[in-house]
Amino acid sequence: MTTDEAYAFCRAVARTQARNFYYGFVLLPPERRAGIYAAYAFSRRADDSVDEGGSTERRVAAVARLRGELDACAAGTAPPDDPVLVALSDTMRRFSIPRRHLDALIDGVEMDITIDRYADFAALKGYCDRVAGAVGLVSLHIFGFRDPAAPGHAAESSTSCATSPRTPNAAASICPPTRWPHTASPRRTSRPGVPRRGSGR
């Protein structure tokens, strides 16, 4: 499979499974647009591995496979017949994406297996740093930046995941923390669940 074919597959994944996301990036330069779609396709795979993985044992095994797949992408040895991994490996190399951000994403989806409520805001923010924050940092490297402080600002944006329970997601399964700091107290809302990854897919 060629790299172009792999990117075309990821583009189709984004177009069919996240149409709002897909059209939100059509004006990016082609190379960066392809990178975003590759990152989305891998993130979607990671999300589905725990959301649709069956028993806890199967979901834990699925996360272990994800880590092995990321090993291959980082080493430049992605299986040539897996379009998502071929595209992600090329994207990581092309945009110098630090592997730790994708490791954090996998750490976050692993947390979904056993945790559905966080004791306090700090714990919830730790989860958001590993999902929304990690995806934001991967995206930042694909978009490109000059200010060395940009990654820090992007990481801070994950706080909005923890403090915006009004974000629509009827299927949310991560509950708000049992204790909120005064400055982050959520407004009353008919949707009390904190949105999990994939909101708006």
C-alpha cells in the first residue's frame, strides 16, 4: 500500500465517521489536512478499541495492541497493509510529532476501561490532559507553530473538557467529579455528563 493510498483511506474514515470534523479542515494545505485525517483515524481506532471491545479482558488486550501499533509507527515499521498505521507513521515523521502525545492518548483510553467517575477536578483534568489535551498537541504539530510556548497553551485547553459539561453528548459516560473547586463549578445543565472523547463524531 502506498502512502497516498493510506492517506486516502484515513480521509474516507474522517468523511464518513466525523463529517463536521472533516469539513472543518478542508481549507488546510493538502499535506497538513492529510496529517489531521491520519491522526483522527488513529484516535478513532483507539476510542473504538475500548468503547466496542466487549469484556474488560478484551479491551485491555486491545489497548496493548494499540501500544504495539504505536511502537511500529514510531520505528517506521508500520504494517504495509494497515492504512491507518502507514499514514500515522508518515505523519509522525513528517511533522515531528513527539510520541509521548500519542502515548498519552492511549493512556487516556485505557482509563476508560475501569474509571467512570473522578474524585475531584484535578483527577478529571488528568484524564482530559490524556485525551483532549493529547489530541490538541498532536494537532498543533500538524498545523505548525513558531512560538515555543504554544504547546503549553494547547495543553491548558484540556481544562475546558473538564469544566464544560454543557457540551452536547447524550451518550456521555464519564460523570462529573464528586468535588469541584469553587472557580470551576459547572453551571446547572440538563446534560450533567462530562463529554468523553469523540463528542460530535
